[in-house]
Amino acid sequence: MPVSWSRKLLAAVVASSTAIGLTTVAVAADPAGGIQPAATDIVSVGSQTFQARDNALAAAYDATSPVSKYFSWDATGSSPIVPKTGCAPLARPNGSIAGIVALNNTTHTCIDIARSTVGPAPGNADWFIPFAQDADGWAAATGGNAPHDLTTADLTGIYNCTITNWNQIVDEPGYTGPNAAIQAFLPQPGSGLRSFWLAALGINTPQPCWQPVTPEENEGTDLAFQGNPNAIIPYSLGHYVGQLYLGKGAGADLPGALDALRSINSTAQIDTVNHQWNANIPLTYVSTLYHVVRQADWADPTEGPRLKALLGRAANGGWDCTNAGLPGGGNVVTAYGFRTIGVRCGTLIAGTAPGTVGGCTDPGPASIQPAPPGTEPSVPASPGSAVDDAMKDVGGQFLDLWVANQYPGFAGVIADETHSVLDLYWQTGQTLPAPVQAIVNNPGGGITVTRVDAPFGRIQLQNSAQSLMSNLGLNTQICGFLHTVKILEDGTGLTAGVDPYTPGTFDQWQAGSTLTAAAGVPVTVEVGPQPQDSARISDTSPFYGGAGLTAGTAFCSSGFGVTDGTKDFLLTANHCFANAAAVKNGNGTVAVGTVTANRQVNDSELITVAAGSAAGTSTFFGGVGNAGAAETTQVVRVAVANVRNTSACTSGASTGENCGLNIDATNVVIRSRARVNGVIVVAVVRSDMVIASAAAGKRSSGDGDSGGPVTSDSSNNRRAQGTISAGRVVVGCGAFAAAGKKCYNQVLYADLKTLLAGYKVAMK
């Protein structure tokens, strides 16, 4: 996640560096064997997070006898340092931002590369060259007072000082926090981990509860943590994996008194079976690792070839992206706990890149006026189609296999119901695994499955989508807000939804080229507004899906009743109600329950049903009260996959049942922005979303439908597909027109099977 580097922070980094430089003795101990790098060698400084990885890279690269060898100076140690022969002593840069400051205060006669865990801020003119992916989580005292799981809301409260005692954590099932003050630590100023963490939590000013001691990042051996049961601090999960499982820690560089074997939003941070950080962690916490170079150096006829030989893309012969090998085998990325990023490795990213429009200012989200009431009716459910059902069943089998096995060749499935054919897109040159081939040979249901070659697999495209969404600097480059990325099921690339800052001058082709360069895969641009978050009114126990829910002034809809075998829950949307909110039915007369868990990345939350009440197995369909068609209910107890080009219905408490929707995309990442006290704030990224559209001019959903159910379009075979999150393309609301209400042609919703797996619950 790119962050804004405040002038105060940069000044503090420079000032502290200058002070250190005046009081200590210069040494050159970091390069292996105490070698002093020559003026023509390549030298890096900066981030501690992957310095050990770059030390290994240097050893492997230098073993090939390149013209210019690579040397990596650690973030800590004696200071000042003399990075290269002939360079004046300078304070040792400790952290990503400190490294970037040092890079831009010198020339390549001293420093060539800054190691960084943060992306470019708007206006920064360096090239940020990605090579790997990391995730940042939280660590706390082993056996201490912290719970096993914290939500994003909990973490935000801890670091903005609204939660200062462990007994204020009330949303963790089975946890009763002691009456003990939380000690919230942050790494040293200039740390990229510190900057990324605070940006992920939306905190941009110092807070009074932060501990005055700032330990070195990713070192649980610091004295501040010894015998301290109340400590909490952000931690690189890749670095932690390297320390804990891969033998990459030594000396002070160890977890020590801390452990990160914990969860965020009920998602484990560490995959303890495969010894890697969990790829399902919310995208908010996924970061990219960069080597930062001066743009002028990259273009220089002498310095440029040296840098490109080491850092360039694999297609251009860059050694790191091509080989990434360690002497004796292994991978210089995964062996240190990080994840590879495929063709994105070696691409060039900057806050304001040459050839693009720079200096754009985000005017903020436009005020969207409600459309005229209109007269369009809700489309009723069809009797159902055996072919549509078969497409979802067979497509679901492929998707389930992919979720379980993460096949790199799998791209997606697309239905062709006219010809009863399901197209399975698989990366060219990759053999179908036996379980997949077995389904292709005998899919059943009266349909045929055809394998179609795809240029890219879904995992690679997901990584590229994450890269785009985590780089806010791209908005400035393209002069528009990147709000949606569709991961195309045919494996051809990505489609990016962009809301231009100035529509009349927006260059759609240039934006696509810029995003393609950043993603490393083809990206096409669709121009349109960002999604807008989208609430049967007097429901009683057992509570049904599609009913109204209220808490204070918020009005949303219930999704489906689910259970973990001991307790009943209702699904709804995460943006509807706060953690621990007491939720009532649509007219506020009956207590439904309390919000106890959420998956922010899927815009979902669980309401634990109040004691003495239960979640039902039925869902409301038809109209709402006296508006539209008559209200009906129908049992919905089976979850089914979302397959592109099959059908769907929504049924929220605001606009009732809307059927005849076509599923346009099934693997979508979205984000939105809003003005908060005059400041433009970018919302948390949501992933694993689905987009479905009504016929032109018709509605799919409306304000207040959020959290409501999405089902199959079959009155004879209702099956659950998701919960409503947001809408796009304003249309009239028809019989449901009300002051201030907006209805939408497109609905974005969370995939239900993803939610069930994430919460470890089942349909009632």
C-alpha cells in the first residue's frame, strides 16, 4: 500500500541521520568478508524486512562474476557507513523511507538502490521495481493477554487509541480480556513496515497511546517485549516465516518473546502446514517489496545496464527475476518467507512516470443524483433451467478443486448455455490434473466441458490485481480513481474500472498502457463511476433472509441463516453495522442479535442471533410490504457456485426480488472512496466479489439491499449464491422510489461459498 511520506517524517529521518553521522565512527562491515564495494559496483540500503534476502541475492549474483557486483548494507549496525570507495561517510539508513531519502540525497557513486516495503507516493520520481510479495500482520507476547484473533476494527482502535485495554476487545468468541493496559508499539521512524501498517489502518497522525520506545522492526528480542504480556506490534509475516520455519533469523533478528501465529478478521496470518503466510489474508495487509532506483540512473548509458542486468524483467534478461536462485538450490524469494509475483517482477512503477499525465488532483467522488422514479418492474424468477443448474454444479466442482489445490494453470469457467457447453480455461502448456480431467470426461447434467487454452492462470492474475489495488500512486499516473479490477475468467488479463478525475481529458488508452506496465499482464480500461454501497420489515424469529435489519439509523438486509453447529447466525454486509452493534428487525421492534465477526475483505459480517431466537431456513421473495409483487417465502438451504454467463436473483428488504440478472464476472476486486471531514479516504479493498447485471434500464438492487440474499434464478430450485454488497449504474426504482433512494443496474455481491468456508459455518 503506497503511503504519503510526510515532510515531518522525512525531516525527522534526515535530522536523526545527520545527528548519528556526527557522533560515530565509520565502518564497512556489511558486505561479505568486509569487502569495500568499488565505485562501479551496485549498492543497496534501506528496509530491514528483506535485507537478509538481498544479502543472499548478492552472494548468488556475485558468484556469476558480473561486471558490477551487488552489495547490500543492513539497516542496523555501526554508523556512519562508507557505501562505496570514494563516497563520503553517511548515516546508516534504517528503514524503507530512510533508504529512499538517502538514495535521493546521493548519486550512484554512493548508493544505487533503496530497499523498500512501501510503494511510491504521488509525485515521487524514482522507479519502484517490484520483485516479491509480503503481508504485514500483528504479533503479540507469547502467552500474553492478547486474543488469538483481532479484527481490522480492533487493530484500528488499538492504534488510534480508542481501545486501550484488553477488556475492550469484545468481538472475539470465547475471549474475555483482562483489565490490563495495551502497549501498542511501532517500529522505528523511517520504517516502511510502520508506514504501511498505519496506512492500512487509516491512521495518519501520531497518537498518544503509542509506546515511546520504537524497537527495530521484526525483532521480538528487543528488551521492550521481555516479560511484557501486553505488547503488540506490526510484523512482516514473510520475515516471520523466514525466522520461524526457514532458519533465516540470527542474533537479534528472531521472534523472541513475540509470536504472529494469530488471525486478522478470523483469517489465520500464517499457513502452519505449508510454512508460508496465508494468501487469504485481507488484501489491505498484502504489500509489495521493491528495489527503488533513480529514473535518471535507469536511463543512463553506463549505470542503466548495470541495474537492468540485476533488476530488469525476466523477458529482458534481468538476473533476479530470471533466476532468483540460491547456491545449492532454493529460491531467493520463497526461501525467505515471501511470495513470487511472476511477470510483474522487474516492472517499473513511479508516482509520476514519464509519458503520463502528472500532478492530477482527485476531486473526490461525484455526488450521484437519484434517477427519476421510472416504471420498470421487478423481473420475477423463471421456472428454472436444468442447463443453468448443471453449469453451476459442474463449474462449482472445478472451483472447489481450485480452492483446495490452487492449481496454477486454472483460469476460470464460462458458461455457453445456448450450446450446453461449459468452457474450462486452463493456462497453455499446463496439463489438467487427474481430478479435473475426470470431470471434463464425464461432467453429467447433459452438458459438455471443453478445455480452452489461456495465456495466464488465475493465481498470477490475482497477484497482478492485488498489485494494482495496493498502489494508490497509479491513480495520479492515470488521472483517475481505479475502483474495480475484474480478473477475467478466460485468463487473457484484467479489466480495470476507472472513474476519471477530468472525464473530458481522460486518456483511456494511456491509462490502459500504464496499468499494463504496472501489472505485468494486459489491462483494458472501462470508464465509469465507483460502486456505491447498497437495506421485509417486521421479521421475527426464526429470522429469514431478505428481511430488514436496523441499528441506529443504519438500514440493511439479512442474507442467509447459517450455523457452526452450536450457534445460529445471520449474514449481512460488513459496511452496514459496527462490531458489537445490537441489531434489530426492520421496524426496530424485535432484537435480532449482535455483530460478532466480520470478513472485511468480502464485505461480510455475522450477527449472532439473540438467545431464545433462531435463524431460519427460508428467504423472502417478491415485493416489500405493499410495494411490487406480493411477499412470499421459500426455503433456501444449498449454496451453489457463481459461473459467468449464468443467471441470478437478488432479494433485499428495500427493492424486493429482482431476477433475470446475468453474471458478468466472478473474481472481482473493488474499492471506493469518500469524503470524511473534507478528506478523501479510500475504503478497504474487497475481493472475491461477483458482478451481475439486469437488462438495460432495469434494476438489480437498491440502497438498503446491502447484505441481502443473491440466489439462482429458478423458482423451482432456489439455491444460495451470495450477499449483496454494492451497486453501479443508477436507474429508476419504480414502485420502490423513495426520497434519496438510488437503484442500480449492476449489483456487486460476495460469493457465498467463500463466506461459508471463511467463517467455517454451513447453511441452516
